Amino acid sequence: MKELTATEAHLSNGDVLPYGMAVWSTGVGPTSFTTSLPFAKTARGRIAVDGEMRVLQHIDPEKAQGTEVHKPSDVSKQGVL
């Protein structure tokens, strides 16, 4: 992306793409808001999700009492959000 105007996206290769709405999302790591949420996280701190993109809840092993607990190694295989 070289430039974004109110109606066009100008790419570095010279292409111009018209658009109606742009959503810009960037970043290389989780925000403090993301890390503060009480959900299971991957090893990189991202919110862990299952194959259906549902957020995995963090379960305290001491309070689980028979509930399946997702360890960080299991979570990272699931996916990230």
C-alpha cells in the first residue's frame, strides 16, 4: 500500500483499486487490552480459538474439577484470533 485516498487504494506496483470502505488492521503482537482478557492465549499472546473460530476460555486447573483443560501447547495447535 503506497497511498489510501477517500475512494482509491494506490499500490506500490502502480495499480489503483477503487473501494467503498476500507478497514485497516496492523500490528505484530497483542495489545495490552488483548492480554488483559480472561481467555486462553497462544504462546505468542494471541487469543486462542478453535476450528470454528470460537474463543477458547481459560480454565484454572485448580478449579476445573473434571473439565478438559487446554494447555498452551494444545491451544497453539487450534489457531489464533
